[in-house]
Amino acid sequence: MSEKVCFPICYGRGRCRVTIYNRTTALPYYRISYQIGSIRHQRTFKTLKDAKAYAKEVSAKLKSDDIISEIADRFFGRDIRCRV
């Protein structure tokens, strides 16, 4: 028997938040939504298990320092941590 799941499901806090939205009649897939900088990203998955695994992975990546330097490289062309 499957347990009842309340949507939306959130992982992380603040800018590290990844949200899983339930399926709808218009879009019969689970949607993952997260932001990197000011850009919102979305992906869809057929199963909730795959969606949860990917959401945890993305949330962990957003918490790491690698994403900060990646954003700085994209917008400024250099590592922001090198500035004094």
C-alpha cells in the first residue's frame, strides 16, 4: 500500500530550495523546479522516486561552493572568490 504524499515537496532552504510539483491533467509528469542565480530551471520525471533522487542531488549541488564559482564565471568571467 502506498502512503499519501502532500505536494509540493521541498528540499533545502532559501536559494538552495528544490521543489517537486505533482502531476496534472495537462502535464502528467512530476516537475522539479529550482533556481540558479536568477534563472529558473525545470525538469520532468515519470516517477516520484526519480524526481526525489534528482531533487536531492540538485539541492546538494546548490549548497556547495562549486555553483557559486560557476555563476560568477558565467556573469563576471572570473572567480568571484579571487576578488580582494
